[in-house]
Amino acid sequence: MGRNVVDRRADLVAVRGLTKVYDRGTVQALRGVDFVVHPGEVVAIIGPSGSGKSTLLNLLGGLDRPTSGELLFDGVPLAAGRDTDRFRATRVGFVFQTFQLLPTLTAVQNVQIPMFEVERAPGRRRAKAEALLRLVGLPHRMRHLPAQLSVGERQRVAIARALANDPALILADEPTGSLDSRAAAEVTELLGTVNRQRGTTIVIITHDPDVAASAHRVIQMRDGRIVAGNAA
Amino acid sequence: MTQFSLVLSAIWRRPLRSVLTVLGVGVALGTFLSFQSLAWGLENNWSGLYRDKNTDLIVTQDTTFAGTVSQNVGDVLRGLPGVGTVAPLLWGLSTVDGQGGVPLTGWDPDAATLSRLTVRGRRFGPNAREALLGAYVARRLGKAVGDVVLIGGQQIKVVGVFTSDNVLEMQSVYIPLTLFQRLRGTPGVVGGFYVAVVRGKDEKATRATITMVSREIKARFPELATDRTEDFARNNEVVGLTRTTAWGMSVIAFVVAVLGVVNTMSMAVLERTREIGLLRALGWRRRRVLGLLLSESVLLTMVGGGLGIALAIIGLRLLARDPEMRLLAITGSPPRFYAETIAMGLVLGLLGGVLPAYRAARISPAEALRYE
């Protein structure tokens, strides 16, 4: 993925004592997690299934609320009362293992979806979406539906969508999990390019050792806790 | 791409369900429009029975003409200031040539009503056993001028077949008032009076005269019902029953349509749980998701409303091919019926879509993305 210069003086994300409990206390997905992510950093999170990786990612992205603990983004708590919709629209981009593209929209239309809350003018939305698709190497696939794209191309469209509103942070949940090795390498390289050229911070859940190896830092989780690699 | 194109895309994605929903809504709103037009047509024809006869006030026993009012009341009415003409009549449903439910009216031969008619043949004499048949009833009975019909066990000669602008009137049989009284065995008794006032110099003056005469009649004969022509038709039991029935059927159709739309939209939300979660994850606010789904619902029902109008127009025009059913024709129905139908389509879309849309907007993005 390549290494960007990381500003370790500041914290983009700071997590303190984060817990998450489901099913009326019967499932403890996170058990007091503490860690920070610096601007421009690529942090890989690894661990077995059920270790709490995806739960942590959901909380970082404001998709869910912690049961207890503190989560700060740019020094501001991501708590109840904060406009988490606005936060997700403008500060965070998501890349999912299964791409999660809308099947009846073309690539350029899918990339525009996050822009609706931020940019009113359809023309400007389209222009930006086209520019992002060129950035991810798909200028010739703009009017294709997801079913007409290869899996690697779909994930690149998803990355372009994640960049739609110039987020400070991209959260990628197993972005190469559904890809063959060649496509996985392309997507990994693309994320690295995004990190280097745009300074976008990336937190990435992965089982892929190549992806983990190319991150600035690797955090290991088990049973809802960080067990290794938390030195920031 | 706009949000509206997303709405269209969602509807297009499920063509069968969208078509069925539009059809269901179209039938419901077409039913509403048809019934309202039927009721309006009936009321319009009914009030036309009186309006076209240059009648201003109608005096009866109980707002029907089947009551018992002394014919002498007519003499008193003629003597009132402002009164122009007074026409006594007797009305009832009779069996004519074995066909029941035929409207039968007894008139004085010089009544203004009869002079308005276009008659093939001639009008009846004062005490004759003669009848005028409306064109539609004549056709139904297969009778022509010179034939004989059986009314109340009596053979009555058809001396004329008439046409008029009023469908209800052309379903009627007119006989001399005295004959009707003899058939009933009630001489000197009528069902009521048509009263026309003396025309004023303008509309306003005439209205004032109508008000004065009405007040005078009510003071003199408090036991009788005195109504303006337009009120009489509106308050008529048959018209009222038709109007109530029309509204009742329309409400039922509307409720069924709402349930149909709720079902369609609920299914759509369930199937698109993951998609809705994705939109929320990508920063869409709840109100935007709500707006997206409500827009789909409203678009479906508005298209259904347009279809309903088309179905109603086609259906009523087919009915109107039969001249006797022409009172049902939609041509001439007030534009407000169309506006009401479109408005109901809008309300239907909002009512049917609001609950599913609200539920969709409350979906937790994290849970929705895990939804299989």
C-alpha cells in the first residue's frame, strides 16, 4: 500500500474504554477498547471471527452507538446528540467486503449517492463522480451497471463512492475479502494511493497478510479486546 | 441523477408489483369518481325536473308528492302577493302495462310543464283518459301514439310521446290530474304545487320575491314543506340516499386502496432493508429516506389516480351509449370531481406510504447492513 507520512502529534480518532453489548447483555462484542488513529495513518485491524473488529468499525463510523466509553473524532465526542448522519456524509467513507453497490444504478450513479446530502447541483455531483472514477482507473466503465463489472472493478467503484465527499477517514471492512489475488492487489494499491495522494486516514479490517503488512500499524483483537499492536 | 430518478428506478425495478398497485389504486379511485358522477348526475337530473319548469318554490306535504294536500291550497297560493303561477300535481310510482316502478304524474293540461315538452302526437285533454309517455318508457313498453296502456287497471290511450332534456322526465308517464285522482280515489287531493313567482326587474329582485313568497307560504301553511327548487332536489330522499351510498362505496374503495398501498410499500421496505441501511450508512438523513419512499408511494398512487379517471370516463361513456343511462354520463361533471380524485390519489399515497416510510427511516444502518 505504501507509506504516507503520519502526523502523530494529533489524533483523528480517539477511543477510550469503548464497550458494546448486544442482546440484553448476553453478547459482549467490545470489552473496553482504547486506541487512537492519527491523521494520514493506515491502521489494519486483524483477529479471528467474533473478535469485535466489525463492531469497532461500525462504532467508528457512527453506524452504531457504544454501550459505554468514549469515542472522539477530531477531538469531538461522537455521542448521542451529535449529527451522526452529517458525520457519516462528510467525514467518513465506507468500503464493504460485498461492495454494497445499488444494482440498478450505473457506476457513476452509485458514486453520487453519498453526495445528495452535500451537493445540491446534479451537474456538479456527476462531474465529481466522473473525476473519482477516473481516479480509481474506471473512466470507461462509468455507465456500466455493477453486474457488468468485474469484482475488482466493483470494489474500485465502491472506493470512489467512499471518496465522494472527501472524507477524512475511510473505514474498509475486508475490502479484498471477495476478490481474487490480482484484484486484491489492485485494490490494496489503490487504497495506498488514496492514502498517499489525498492524506486520507484508513482503518481497514483484513485477513489478508499483504494488506496488513502494508499498513502503518497493525492492531490485533481477540474476544472484544485489543491484545497487540496498540502502540500509536 | 436526481432523487426523482432514484424513485423511478425503484418503481421500475419491480414492474409487476408497481403495475398491480397502480391498477388497484386506479380501480379504487375510478370507483370513487364513477360513484360521485353517478350521484351528481342523478341529483342534476332530479333538480332539472324542477329547474327546467320555471319553478321557484315547491310546496308539498313531506317533500314528496305522494302526500295528501287539499287542492284548495292552490287557490290560496295564487292569491298571495308575488305569486305568478301555481301548478298542482300528483305523483307516484305505478305499474304501467305490467311494468312496475314507473313514475306517474298527474298535471293540469295547461300546466307550464307540458308546454315545454316536444310531443309527437298531442297533449291530453282536461278530463280525458289519455296519457303522454316519455320517450324512454314508450320504448321500453313498446308503445306508440294511438296505443293503449293499462294503468291502475284502467285502459288509457296514448295520445303523445314526448322528449325533453331531462332523462328522468323521459322515464315518466303524464296523465291528467283529475284522472290520477280518480284512479287513486282521492278527488280534490294533490301531492303538492309548483310555484313560480312574478319576475322582478333583475335577478336580485326575483330572489327577494322568492324569499318573501316562501316566508308567506310557510306562515300560512306551517304544516306543509316549502322549499326552493335547488334545495328540494338536494334534500330529496332518493338523491340523498344515492349520495350517501356513493360516498359509502367510495370510502370502502378508498380504505381497501390504502391497505393495498401500505402492503406494497411495507413489502418494498422489507426487501430493501439492506439498501436503506446502505443509504443511511452513506450519510442519508432519515427525512431523505422518508422522502424517497413517500415519493414512490405518491407517484404510484397519482399514476393510479390518472388511470382511475380514464377508467371512469371510459366506463361512464360506455354506459351513456344507452340513452336511458345518459344521466350517468361524465361529460359535464364538475371539474372539482377530477381535482378531488387527484387529491385523493395524493392522500392515498401519503397515508399508504407514511408508516412503512417512517419505519424505514428508523432502521439502524448497522443492523440493516447485516440483513439477509
